[in-house]
Amino acid sequence: MMQIRCIHCGPRDENEFHCGGTSHMTRPGLAESDEAWGEYLFFRDNPKGLHFERWRHTFGCGQWFNVARDTVTHEIRAVYAITAPPP
Amino acid sequence: MQNSYSAWSLLKGALTGQRHWTAAWRDATPKASYEVIIVGGGGHGLATAYYLAKNHGITSVAVIERGWIGGGNTGRNTTIVRSNYLYPESARLYDFSLKLYEGLSRELNFNIMLSQRALVLVAHSRHDLDAMARWANAMRMNGIEAELLSRSEVGELAPALDLSPQARLPILGGFTQRRGGTARHDAVAWGYARAASALGVDIIQNCEVVEFIKEGGSVVGVNTNRGSIRAGRVGIAAAGHSSVLAKLAGFRLPVTSYALQAMVSEPIKPVLDTVILSPGTGAYVSQSDKGEIVMGAMLDLFPSYAQRGSFAVKQAIVGATLELFPSFSRLQLMRQWAGIVDVVHDSSPIIGPTPIANLFINCGWGTGGFKAIPVGGWTLAHVLATGNSHSLAEPFQLQRFITGRLIDEAAASGIAH
């Protein structure tokens, strides 16, 4: 079981959290093409290795934050605020 | 020339101490070039090679596999086959697959131990009952047999279930697809490998793609840890590692890789002769021919390439199984594993061309790739051989994520994720 350090509540077990997927994506403008919207909605890098992703402490403070995590080892490299740039 | 497997050959072999056995398939070394290279030696890749040779007469084919054949998700599933999908496109695709499975032992001269022991879905609420009536009716509209079951009928099919009214997950009824069941997973991989090898296909293990060779924007081969191999066309059938290969080739997929875990108990005497699926909890339970109780359920819902799975989800799977079958509570777990599955937003596969010329892909089966091995191979072979998508695969193109014409089985058929 992973232990994730919520930026508000400190380290807690993984089953208190929900992963919200890839972070730092920019929503395209309304005038942009179907391709741009398709890319934004569905296409992902899905890296084998370091991944920047959003997590929510659902069964805790309910707040969203960012996690830099390795998708192979599950090692958490950094935890940072939802609006902060990737470290 | 291969031995044909039969009772007669076994009897004949008995006279000579069974020393007539030869390797089931050739462990090949890579040649300089092939007409078609398939990246990924799991069920889908091997089936693709077999159908390229069998249906299209293309025998200059190499299946290249990073590890050993059938060592990825083909060896890491719960061996369930079924075709209880909601939408016509999916129903056609998966039922074609089940029909191929029904004839596969004979076709491949390899006993895949298909056991059509019935898939039984159980309803725990009025909502579940309504949803299942709709689901079973949709299947029948698509020409696939399905039967609604009352609570006592579920009990007749699976008496080990907790059918008492005070059960935490009360069973109010359900439905069954009697043609659903299980098949032996490594027999499927080895059966296809043996049959493909006999038709001249090279199966190359321990061969990892490190680069796609491109000329003028088209893929013309691959560089591997065992040297360069040229090819007219290349197909990818790499499940959870599809995005890694797509990145090497220079495009992206609408895929996220998750760990899907399963486990088996110690073997016990026969107690369960159907496959039980509880969509409400995501749990599916069956008993293997060896007697182990095979359990699986929901994904570990965060991106992962680690073939294990977390303890939190393991607890949830075991918990759900025990609510259904309280009598299993004293069993010990014997093995647990996870496969890395390629989940797309509509839980439907992608079979067809990629944005790179001469490069084709079969991916996106997510949590349900095993049952689709025959049709995945059949349709990828078709597009590799002809350049055109098979009619069954036409709705399942990458382009649907741009046009928005999704086939949203994730929500529709109540599958567990």
C-alpha cells in the first residue's frame, strides 16, 4: 500500500485518496479544432517512469494536490500544491 | 514436420516411452527482413501471426517478444471468455471471438480446455435487476443468447453463494450467458504459437524493440536488442505497453496503463462450476480445473507499469468475494499477480492504422483482452494483410477519439472499473 503525503493532512494510506490523472494539461480554446479537443480529452503520454498527476484526499480534507510519482516503482518524488508548476 | 496431437499419437508414443515429443514451436533467431513484424508475443500477437499465415497466406512473419511468449497479460488474467456486451458493434466483435474460441481446440490441434460453464451475473438491488434486464435484452437483440434468472435459479447454478435475505450483498436475481466460461490461458498462447510456427512464422523471444526504423515518414523495420529487422508492415499488440511503443514510433494513444490484479486460493474440491460476476462490487469468481478459487475485481485506479497491485485493492477484492461466498473465508491465498492493462476512455479496443504509415496497432482492450484474443488477431491480421480495416473493426479506429463517435462500453455494460 502506498503512503501519500497530503499537503494539508500529512502521510495517509492510499485508500483515502483518489487519483485524478495527468496534471498540468491546458484546456484548448472553444474555437480550436476537433483534433485539439480530442488530444486534450483523450490522448495521454502515459509514461513508464515519472508522471505528474493530480490526487484528491477524498476521505480526508477533500482537497486536490499534485504528486510526482514513478509509475514503475510507485515511488513518490514530490508532492506540491495544485496550482504550483511541476518541480 | 510437427506431430499431430491426438489420442492415437499418445497411444503410439506409449509404446516408445513417450520419447516422440518434440518442441511445440520453433524458438527462432531474427532474419534480416520479413513481410510483417508483430511486436508483442502475447495471445493477440501470436493469433495475429497465425491468421496472417492461415487466412492471408503471409508466412514471412516474425513475432518479436521482449520477454517470453504469453508472459504478459496472457498469463495474468482470470481466463474468462464471454460476449455479454451492450452495443451492436461490441456484441458483433466479442461474439465473433467467442465463436472462434468454440472451434479453437480443433482449429489449432491444441486443447485450449474451453469450458463453457456459464457466466452468471448477480443483481444486488432493484436497480441492478432493471439494468440486467436491459442488458440481457440488448444481448438478445444482438442475437446473443442471454437468460434472466430469479434468485432461486441463481442458487441452482451456484449454491455456494450467500443467498440469505440478510446477506450484506443480497442476491435478488441475475442473468446468465451459458456460452460464457473459461479457457486455459497458456494453452491459447501456445496453441497459436505452435500453429503459427508450423505455418512458417518466426517466434523470437527476448527481443525488445528499441527504435522504429523510418524512411520518408513510413516505418520500414525495427531496431532491437538482437539487431535490425526490416519489414513491409509492422503491427503492435503490446497491451499495457502500447503507449511506450507509440512514443518510440512518434505518436500518442488515448490509453492509460493500470494494474489489474487477480489471485487464486489453495486448491479445493469442486464447489463452483460457473463464473460468477457481481457488477455491483466488480468481483468475479470462478474455480479453476486445479480447484483453485480464482478471484479478480477492480483496477488499481492510478497509472502503473508495476506488475503487482496494491494491498488496498487486494483487500477490497477478497472482501467482496467473501461477502458473496462466506464459506471461502478459511481459504488461504496461494498466488496473487497483476497485469498492466491498456484502458481507453470508452473501454473499447483500437484495431487499425496508426498516424505512422505501415504501422498498425491492436490495443485498448483494457481489462478484457483475453476473451478477445481470437478476434484481435483475426482483425489485426486483416488490416496488416490488406491495408483495410476488417468490417468488425471499422468502428474501433483511433479516429473515434477525434470525431467523438465513442463506443462507451465502460458505462454501458457495467464492467468493473
